Amino acid sequence: MTLDRFCGSGITSVNLAAMSIMSGTEDVVRVYAEADTSDNAHQLAYEVGQLVYELANGVGEPLSKPQ
């Protein structure tokens, strides 16, 4: 990956985020979802998360289905 035309603060942000991911204190993938209800948003986020989990060959802890 190549980063071009980043300001100094942008490069710092990328470096800090990379360090957090490598240290295990941050998720590599974070899913945000919007829907007409909270329950639908949770279900959508779960379904997208499941797809990411499967594409990563099950790396990490399995997701728990929303209640």
C-alpha cells in the first residue's frame, strides 16, 4: 500500500492506528451499521461481521448473535 500526500498529522494517525492494531488493543476490522431500528442495525452488523469472519478464515473469536 502506498500513501501519498498525507499531512504530518495524518501520517501520525495512521502510525498510531497501526501500532494499536499490532499490539492487539484495537480491532483490525470494525463494522458500523445504520438501519430503521436498533435491532435491524445490530442484525446487519452481525451479518457483515460474519462475512468478514468467514473471509478471514475464522481468525479471532466467533461473533455472538444479537438477542
